[in-house]
Amino acid sequence: MGAGASTKALNEFDAALKSSSDSRKLVVTHRELLVLPPELLARAIHLRELVLEHTKLQQLPASFGCLVLLERLSLAGNQLETLPLSFHELLHLEEFDISGNALRSLLGNFCDLSALRRLYAQDNALRKLPREFGALNCLEMLDLRNNALRKLPKSFPCLFSLTRLDLSRNKLRKLPEAFGNLSALRVCNLGRNTLGELPEYIGLAVGLEVLSLNNNALYKLPPSFADLTNLKNLSLTGNRIECFPGQLGALKALVTLSYTENRLKQWLPGERVSVLEEGSPVNGDVADAEIEIDANSTNALNNPLAGLTAIQYLDLSDNALAALPKHGWDRLEELLHLKLARNHDLHG
């Protein structure tokens, strides 16, 4: 890098400090800092907030931990592959954005950041998390989408304050058995992984309101899934569930259910289906709640749907439906619109 890069970084830093209206905050974005010389940190030890985004930083100085007053730090959009050993000394840090870098791992002492409430580490190259990760028990928001994670540490379910979690676009094959202990979790995105099954007791996560499981390899749901009675939005698109999960009938609050691109063949194992007589009452227009079961290979619709009493919009297009049941429709009192397009074997 050389002295030229260091001088340029110092000049940019000084200019930002002088122009800042808040002496505790420094923002430098879309500049070529490249490096942070140690003498620069000496001028910044008073900072509570530091934003160095899209500055082409490739590494942080070993002494970066001297910024002990920092509460918010954003290093988004740089080229960092590691964090320095001293990083764990930032004990007042509440929000950290390291998204859009090249991180492959986090050191175990990263989990000393006991005040951390929001961590944005999406769009990196993380292959694993420290086994102590669950020690970050003040964490409320965690974004790890688009990394290379294959598994989560056993301590992960100890993140008892976590309300929002995004683990989409990783390589996860399974979740920790105690994943359901995340009782504060409200919004969870696990889409685009390779999950073959869910933990047996995932139903303990009773606070869940939004859950995305799209584009995995699920072939069934555990019995405890029926306990997620606060779910309002559920996506099961792009899985391998051949028999419609009866557990979904217990989700009385469900407003939106996406069930497209599965391998759905039957609604209940071995159950015969009666044909819905022509003229049976299903009417109205598209409303707020919806259920989509497109592009499957369904042969018969049976009554697990009858428990979804909040459903107003039901889309069963692009299946292979041959018949509809006589019973169960009277329970769908909110159903206003039923779509059955492109079910070529369906006869009225």
C-alpha cells in the first residue's frame, strides 16, 4: 500500500472529522481509503459511531480494538477477509454491519461482544460460526444470508433475544435440535438451503409469525409444527412434500401460504376423495389472505385446508387435480376466491 495510501487515508479521515456536525460520529463512504493507519485510530478513540462503507479496505489495523467507545460500526462493502484479534474489545458495540465483504470466519472471541444487538453479515463467504456464538445473548437481529454456512453451532439456540433471523441462501443441511428454543423469534427466513427435515420440537418457537422455508429439500413437517399457531405468513415453495401436511390445519392465524413447486400427490395418506358437486358455493374476489399451491402434481384435494379459517384467497393452479372434496368448504367462511387454472384432469 505504501506511504501514499496512508497519507490519503489520513487526509480523507481529517476532512470527514472537520465536516462532521457530531464529534462522536464519523462517516466516510465511497472513498479509496485502502488502509487505516494506526495514527488515524488515535484521532478516533472518542467516536461512538463509525461508518467506513465502500472504501476498498482490505484489512483493519491490529489496534482497531482501541475504539472502545464505539456503539455502531459499519464496514459494509469493503474487501475484508478477517477481523483483528483486538476486535472483541469493542464491548459497547450494539450494531455491526460487515455485509458485502469477504469474511470466511469469525474468531471465537468475537462472541465477547456482549452488548451486540444487531449483526448484519450477509453477502460474505462465512463457512462456519464460532461454537461460542450463542453467547451473544443480547442479539435481536441477525442477517447471515448469502454465505456458505453448512451448519450452525449447538449454542445457536441460546440466542434467546433473537426476533429476526435471515439464514437464506446458505448450504444448511440441518438445524440444531434445540432450534425451537428461540422463543422470541418472530421472523425467520431459511429459504434456499438444503434442509431435508426440521427439528422435532421446532413447534416450541411459538412466537413465529413469518417463516420462509422455500427452496429446500423438505419431504415432511414434524408433528410439533402444528403448535406454531401465531404463524401468519408461511412459504413452503420448492420442496418435496408429497402429502399435504395435516399440521397446517392447526394454523388458525395463517393469512398467506405459498405451496408452489412441490411434489404434492395427495392430501391425506390413503384417504378417498369425494368430488365437489358442480355449483357448490365458492365465490367472491381476490382478498388479503392467500394460499398458493401452484405447479405441483396433486391428484386430489382433501380437507386439511378446512382448518385454515382465515384464508380468503385460495390458488390451486398448475396442479394435476382430478377432483375436489364435498366436505370442508363450509369451514372456509372467509374464502372469497378460488383459482384452479391449468388443472387439466379436473372435471366440474
